[in-house]
Amino acid sequence: MQHFTLFETLEALFQLTREGARVDELTIARRLGTSSILVSRSLKRLDDLGLCDAARVRLSMRGLVVAASYDTGALRAEPLRRVA
């Protein structure tokens, strides 16, 4: 089973939104090469952290700031947490 970080889920959500792609759990799972069940768990954890709205599969304002800051190179931190 492949592991990925919560940040990778956040980043995929950010990139897919920027690309104007349809964003749902399956699309994120395909982007990350994992299952939609693991993406669902990851989105729930991100929601708990206030970084996304898991039910709507959308970034929160806070999540947008974090993802955009990382995208521009402003942040270079450790991953939030690994998802098994």
C-alpha cells in the first residue's frame, strides 16, 4: 500500500483546482496513485485541521494560503502527517 502525506493531498487539491479540473475524491486518488478511501480519510484529517471542507472537497481559505505558500516556495516544512 502506498503512503502519502496529508500535504500531498492538500497540494493535489490545490493543483486540480488551479487547473480547473473536476475535483472529487476519485480524481485526487488518481493523481496520488492511491485509493479513494485513503483520500477520504486524508480529507477528513485536513478538515479537522481547518484546511479543507471534506464534504465539498474544497480548500478552506486557510488551506489555500498554506498550499499557495508552499507552491511559491515560501514554506518548506516537514509533511503534516503520513496517511497509511
